[in-house]
Amino acid sequence: MLSKLTPVFKISAAVMLILVIVGMVWPNWLEQNTTRVQSFIADAFGWYYLIVVTFFVLVCLVFLFTPLGKIRLGKPGEKPEFSRPTWIAMLFSAGMGIGLVFWGAAEPISHYAVSSPTLETGTEQAIKDAMRFTFFHWGVHAWAIYGIVALVLAYFNFRHDKMGLISATLYPLFGKSMDGNLGRLIDVLAVIATVIGVATTLGFGAVQINGGLSFLFDLPRGFWMQLIIISVVTVLFMISAWTGLGTGIKILSNVNMVLAVLLFLLMFSVGPTLFILDIFTNSIGTYLQKLPAMSFRIAPLDEELREWINGWTVFYWAWWIAWSPFVGIFIARVSKGRSIREFVLTVLMVPSIIGFLWFSTFGGTAISLEHNGADVISELATEEALFGVFSNFPLGLIASIVAMTLIGTFFITSADSGTFVLGMMTTGGSHEPGQRVKIVWGALLSATALALLYTGGLQALENTMIVAALPFSIIMLLMTFSFIKAIFKEGKELGLGEIEKSRDKKS
């Protein structure tokens, strides 16, 4: 069996296994060294993260407003595989996840009362700053990262019949060398970034379920409880991966969406509805108004502000970069037949607006409670903030149980999808990776999450994320330049301004 496995699988699995062993045997050593490396990267490359992510936003805008946007992600005349409502629903699904549930109340209240992006806490201005920076972290910059990866993969896969691998998108730059060791190195780095990205998200999920159980039922909080949680969920998604219960996962994905919508509507209804609507509207305005300044804000002369930027903005950009192969492959698979213009507009806008509504509802409610003296949510642990908000309203216990169930189902579907994507990436782009390969990746995902939690909890998750994202960000830049080279060549052949004009008229 081993001899049939690809070099990409063997190398990347070995690297992750070594990381897990080191984390469990020498946790202090790993924590100290990842902290040092993370601190160096954040200080030395913080400017790079800000510029490169903003560059991805600008590239998306170029294809939104130029004739190249008429080119379709598929063969000439090929129709979209899914209807527009179904496609948008799938993007909605991609836009939801453990991250929104974990940070929905925790991030805005932290910015407002604990560590402000402008060093002003507890004031009305602090409310505005907290919400616009939360929007900034979860808005178009995040989705430009996902969108670029998805766009490039979809273009080369559906229009030029390349394999669904990261290395396959670099043929215009490096040619047949992508079939050799250089291509394998690219794919290994992509796999490692994906494992770290998915494992970090799973770690957040385990910590929040643990926090909810501790807050509601006074159960112990710590690594051993998180070990039990991850073990139970791992067994569930391993069964799914082994038996190939695709229908079950689809049903569970739909359950996720129903639970998320119910939780949102409940909080919106019983919470400060008018304040939520006001903060949503005002925050969109300030977000759009100050987006350029926030995009390049590095604070070189203010050490305290720089520390905040490293801890929040740089961390988020790294998280989205590490998570981008996973989300990008999903978005690419469901976007066949869409024009680039429609793709960019929808991918940037739909999930961003969903996130803005979510944070305005849960974060706005948390801020309202604390600003009006009803409760002090900011004194709770990060993973308990959401449950602290629920405790102030009718049906709070039910809402908390629904939230923990939602996190658990997101955990299962994210891990199951993660094993599929990693299996695909390590079997030459196969759309049907073997069950044993998926089982190995499922085990390594859970083991990596546990190793990082054992090493240093949430901080270890964040540190490792920033370290893993740096090399893949360079690959993302190469993917973007490769795509630009290929599509401008095609645009020239088609004639700028006349690109697929006749076909667009028919559609």
C-alpha cells in the first residue's frame, strides 16, 4: 500500500507526524520556538502580510471591472453546474463555520473593552472602532484570499483541463518543472498549510465546546476535556470518511445552516434589535470609508498598537491564507460555468455581508450588554463570551446548547471535508481519494489540533498558523501572477472588449 502512495502524501504526512510527536513529547520546546518564530515573522513580515492581502483584493477588483471579467470558468458555452440560488447558498455555507461562532461575540467585545485597535476602550468611539475592525478582519480581504485561490484553480481546471492541484496552476510560469520535484514541493507546502489551517479551526471548536460545558455545567476546562471532545468528534467523522456517507454529510451541512439561521434569528429577536440594525448600518459606512487606511495600518512608531496589529490583523491574514486551499477548492468546485465577473462579485460580497450581519448581532449584543451595565462579558474567557451573552436572555440555556451542537456539527463537516480535500491534494488531484488516505488525514488533523492545544492552547494555535502561512502566501502570489499571465494572453487572443461577447448575448 505504501509504495502506491504519492511522494506528496508521504512527505507531508511525515512532516505533520513529526510535528505531532514533537508537540506531545517536547511541548515546552515547541511552544518556545514557535513563539520565537511567530514573533519574528509578525515583526519582520507584518508589512508583507498587509500588502500581499490587499494586493489580492485589488486583483479581484481588476477582474471585476475589466473586459476580462467576461471570461467563463469553463469551456466556451458551458453553463453553470448549479442554479444561482443554489450556488449562493453554497457560498453561504462556505461563509459560515466554527470561526464565526467562536469569535461572533468574543472579538467585538475584546476590541471594545480589553484591547482596542485605537487604544480607546469603553467609549462610544470604541464601539465604532471595535465593529469596523471586526468587519475588516472578516470582510472582503478574507474573501479575496479565498477568491484568488478558487478563481485560479477553477480557471486552470475547468477552462484548461489542468489537475485540481496547486502546482498545476503554475505551468504558465514554470512549465514542465511542475511535474517534478519543484511541483511536489509546492503541493507539500500547500498540504501543510491546509492541515495547520483546518487543525487550528478544529482546535478553536474544541476549546469553545469545552468553554460552553464549563460555563453551563461547571465541568472542568483544560486539555483533557478537549481531548475527550476531539476524540468523540473524530470517531464520528472517521465513520463518515470510512463508510463514504456523502448523503449524511450533506444532511448535516443543511442542519448546520438551519441551526445557524435559527441561532441568528433568536439572538436578533430577543437582543437589542434596533441597536443591532443601527450598528450594522453605521459599521458598514465606517468600514468602507476607512478601508484603505486599515488595509495598510502597521503602526511603526507605536509599539502597543503594533502588538495589537500583529495579534489580530496579521493573525487573521495568516489564518485565511492557511485556510485558503481548503475553502478555495470547495468554491472552485461549485463555480464551474460562472463568469469571472459574477464569481468575484458574489464571492466577495455574499459571505462578507453574512459575516457583517452575524457580528453585528452577536458582537453588537455583547457590547450593548456591557456598555449599558447589564453584564461584563469582557471578563469571561474568550471561549465563554457567546454563552455569557446568551445567559442574559430568555431561552439562554437552549441557545447555548444549540450553539454547542452547531459547533460540533461544523467540526464534523469541516473535518470530513478537510480529509477529502487533503486526500485529493495528495493523490494527484483525484476526485475520489482512497478511504485509507482520508482516514490518515483525519487522524493527523485531530492529532495536530490536540498537539497544538497541549503545547500552549489557543496561543499555540495562533503562533503555528502565522508560521505555516508565510510560505504558502508566496505560492499564492505565484499562482496570481501565473493566472494573470495566462488570462491576459487569452484575453489578447479573444480581443479585449469583445471577449465572448456573442456568447454573453445568448446567455
